[in-house]
Amino acid sequence: MFAKYSEDGFLTPIEGIEMKTLVHGEKSLLTRFHLKKGSLLPAHSHPHEQTGFLVSGKMILYINQKGFEVEPGDSWSIPGNMEHRAEVMEDSVAIEVFSPVRKEYLPASAVEGVERV
């Protein structure tokens, strides 16, 4: 799969956090997140491994209750089913890969009948 970047198609699952799936394959999915200063990603976990890279901005990422100050160029990998959350300190852009594919993150055109969260 190949995709040209477009500013269209972002979803807002949580106030202050926009996301867009860029591409996906059979076993992984690549997502871009725009995070507004002051927004909070609440503590959660999911069965998907999550690997990310901070393109710009600053945030504090908590993985299994341990906090990490994340700045541009920093990266992380969160095992499946591990609790994590984030506090966004500056407007930020993050790129993340999920494996296996998070079906609820697939574009509507890619799958019918999958509930979005």
C-alpha cells in the first residue's frame, strides 16, 4: 500500500487529540497523531504492541506508571496489554505503528461493520 499525505481525514477520538491512519498492511498499521498542548491521553491498554516516534513537540509518556519526558526524535515501544497514558506539554506530532492491525483505526473505506473507538 502507498499513500500520499493529506491533511484531510483526521478523526478526533479525544478532545485535543487528532489521529489519522496513514497506511496499513496485513500485520501492522501506521498512524499520525496531532496532540494539542494541555490535552491528556487517559490511562488505557490494548492487546496491540505500539511503537512510536515524536516528530515535534513535547509530552510526558507514562508506561506502566513510569514517566518519560519525550522530545523530538525520541521513540518508544509499548508491549500489548500494558497500561499507558500521556500528558501533552506542547503542540506535538507523533507517528505510531500498531501490531497487529487495530481494526477500529482502519479507514471507513477499508472495512465495513467495524466499530470505531
